[in-house]
Amino acid sequence: MTTQLTPAPRPAALRAAAGEAPVFGGSSLLTQIRILTGRSLRAMVTDPGIVLFGLIQPVVILFVLTQVFSKMGMPPHFPEGVTYLDYVLPAILVDNAAQSAMQSGVGLVEDQKNGMVARLRSLPVHPGALLAARSLVGLVRATVQVLIIMVLAITVLGYSPNGGVAELALSAGLTVFISFSLGWAFIAAGAWLRRAEPLQNLALIVIFPLMFASSAYVPVADLPGWLAAVANVNPLTYAIDASRALALDVPGLDHAIPSVVISAVIAVVGMVAALRGFRRPL
Amino acid sequence: MSGLVTPPVAQPGPVAPSGDRDLMIEADDVTKSFGAVHALDSVSVGVPRGTVLGLLGHNGAGKTTLVNILTTALPLTSGRARVAGYDVAREPVEIRRRIGLTGQFASVDGQLSGRDNIVLIARLLGAGRRAAGARADELLELFRLTDVADRRASGYSGGLRRRLDLAVSLVGAPEVLFLDEPTTGLDPSSRLNLWEIVEGLVEQGTTVLLTTQYLEEADRLADSIAVLSAGRVVAAGTAAELKATVGRRTVTLTLDTGEDRGTAGAALRGAGFTPVNGEEDPRTVVVPIDATREIAEVVRTLDQVGVEATELTFGEPTLDDVYLALADQSAARTPV
């Protein structure tokens, strides 16, 4: 009976099991990054829920703010000739950047949970390859999401920024870069904490309030004094101001350099921390 | 049964002097501490090329810790270990190129199909697209996964996942294969299939370290066995050697009536045996023997006094006896 169920193993598949040299010659770090990135991109295509789920919070906030507050008067320091939708959309893109960044960290935690990390550790694969792949996938996801939000805003809500196409693209590019750098912060958090819940709490407790304590929804000058003080040192203010200045052709472009520098520092620190956290034994 | 057990602690047997070139796995005095907890306490094992070492032990005995150290996932605290001739601390990448690992939990990407899981690992090991595909086909067939190859692994049953996991760990045709409780949760047919595959691999020269709680599995697959308890090797040797430490083989005779036991017992004692009355059935007599040929003498002795046995069974001590005996002894030594 058992012979029916279990045909004798074919030597072909067992071949070279005792070989002196490994059957396959090994792969370079770049190849490993490319293959692992391809793996997660494929999962994203076959399960687009990951991309769409991440869009929920930014899109809900976009609709809530533009619809609920549409009939309210604008605060005194609100820029002239700009609709609230135009004003708030660059901030929505930055919010989306943070949400997407969090998902990069969650993705790494998933890999640790389902055993992929344990598997890769038993293989001649550089530890940094998976981290880099998670970051690159986040870059793609953030780009797709930014495009979706922009198209939705333009076609459904009537977003019509004053900046040119090139400036608009630069503004979007800046938010994608911010997502990339925050992504490394979340990947580092995922590598150290190894659980998804703290990452989600981090996003909820840190990013969500920081968005309100910034120039995201109301000009800083119109915030209460203490909140304005927070907003003035909040890196998100710089990012949002720069993105807004580009898209709407309003003042604030001087915040572009600081926001890029801050993002770059976060990315580098995140990379180092992520690698260190990830190298620890499981 | 416990009366039979006289467990001397066997000396760690399968340890060969270091420098033996044909030892594919070599651990010398490996100790691993997590803070104050000693997960492994001077563990030494050696596995010659093309053989299987069965690592037996309870949960928490240190089996997985040893596997993690040997597969370079965990640094050791002290001691030395070599796999495929390379040092775990100094040459981990060379080791990773030559080993396969199937852990206690299936390490597969649920979002990918079974085939893509295999292809992914093959590509990471340096296979081209076509070579990776060919390797996947071979392994899918070997593990009877061809029918489900293109389905997402997240939809696989537990048994399918484990088979896929093992297939993935064989992608690089590893010289040394680590199987950490590989048949946990498998149905009997899948387990048999896995055993046959392991036997096939060993025939081809693969060296295997297998951890298991199933004694049947160690008995069937392992050339030598090491029993781990609380981080120490408490016994090592071949299955036969371990059985010999537990007790002798026995012949159990079922007689016509309980009264015959007196006659039979006296006659057997006269012939130099040490019969014991069976506890569960009042008609049985248990006779320890040293060799199988003594069965004939037992029967002859009964014949001479005119007692007939309606049933005669021959019992070998099982690895369960070894396991329980050694575990009892160890528990008595180091109360938890």
C-alpha cells in the first residue's frame, strides 16, 4: 500500500547531494536585492490589497478635511487664491509617505514571522539584501500611491495646483523620498522590535499627532502658540512646506533643503540601525 | 518494566577526535548560555559523512539551540564547531553554501506559489532562471507537489507546507542537511515519504542531523543517536547500544493457568533464568534473556516439566524505554 503512495525517490532530484562543491555558484549582493525585491513586487501585484489598504487613511483624511471644512472660513494666514483642497493635498501626500513607510517595517516583521528570515539566514544571503529589498518595494509602493492620490484628487475633487507639471512632479518626488527615509526608520524599528503592533502604534502615536502639530492642515501662524512652537521644529513641517511650495507655487521653497537633509540623515541612521538590529540572532 | 531499567549513563559515543577529515559535523564542548541559563552545556557530537545522527530530547532540551549554532544562526558561547569542514564562527558563509535546514516551523512565503518559493531560493543561490525552473520541477515531483505547484503556499495544508519546506531546503543539493523535527504534524503517508527521501539522500552521501521526539523515527533513520537532556548529552551510541543500556530482551510466556506459574518458575530458575511473574495477566511469566537462541532453552525447560505455553512473545526494549529511563535519571539528578 505504501509503495503506491510513495514512489521511490528519483535520483535526479537528489543528485549532487554529496557533491564536493555547491551546485549553484552563489549570487552577488545586487542580484540578491533584485531577486528579493522582485519577490515582494510580485506579491504586491497578485495581492493589490497591500497598496490599497495603505491608501485608506490618507484618502479618508483628504475627504474628511475637504468636505467637512469646506464651508468654514479660512484662517487669517491662509495663502491668497489657494483652495483648501490645493492647500491640504501636499500634506496628504506626506501623510501617505509615512503610512507607506510603516508598511515597509511591517513587511519585514512578516518575513520574520513566516520564517523567511530564518530561511535566508541559513543561506549565503547578505542580511542587508532583504532590508534593501523591503526599502525598494516601499519606494515603488509609495510612488504608486502618490500617483493614485493625485489622479483621484485631480479627477474627482478638482485639484488644480498653480505649479507647473515639473514642479508637481518634484513635489511628488520629494514625498516619495520622505517615504523612503521614514521607511528605513520603520525597517529599523521592525528589525529591533520584531512585532507589527508596536510599529502600528508608533505610526498612530507619533506620526498622526505630528501631522496635526505641523503646517499640514492649518498655517503654522494660525496655530495656538505652543502648537506653533512644536510645528516650527517638526521635520514634517519642512517636508510639507517644501512639497506645497513646489506644487502650489507659494513661498516655502527654502524648506526644501532642510527637509531633504533631514530625510537623508534619517535614512542613513535607519539603515545602520536596521542592519544592526537585523543581525541579532532570532 | 522499570525493574529492567539499570541505566548507566553511556559515554558520548560517536565523538571522533577532532581533525578527522570525514566528520561532516563536529561539535567540541559547545556551550551556549542565554544570560544565566545554560541552553547547552559542553555538548560534543560528531557525524561522519553520509550518516545520520538522531538528536533525541524533550522540548527545551537544547536540540534546536544546537541546530541553530551549527547552521550559523546563533553564535556559541564557548567550544568549537565545524560543519562540512568549516568553522561556524569564522566561515559561516562557506557553511551556508553547503547546508540545508528544515526548521520546526515551515519557512515558506505564503504569498508565493510552491514553485516560486523553490525558484526564489535557487535564484538566491545563484541559479539562472532556467536552471532554477528545472530544479523546481525536479523537487516538486520528488515531493509530490506538482499538482499544487502553482497555487499560493498560504493555501497549502500543514503537510503540504512541510513538504514544500523540505523541498526548498534541498534546492542547493546540500552536503549537510539539518532536519529539526521534520515530521511534526505530518500524516503517516507523508512521514513515510519523507523518511524514504532522507534515506535516498543519505544513500547519495548526504550527512543528516535530525532532531526528533519520535523514537521510531530515530530508530529507523539514525546511524547513531545522542540523547539531550537539559542541555547535556546524557547518552550516545547506536540504537542497539542504547537499547542495551536499558535492559535485556525478554520472553513473555502465557500459560494455561495461573497455577502453572509456580512449576514453570521453579524449572526456569533451575535452568539458570530469572523469571518474574507478569503483573497484568496472572497467567504470564516474563523471562529476561541474553540472546535469541535462549528462547529455545526456555521452551525446552517448560517441556521437561510438562507445562505448555499458549502464547510466547519476544520483546526488545524500545527506544521509549531508553528515553524514559535516561530522562528519569536526568530529572532525578537535576531537579527542575
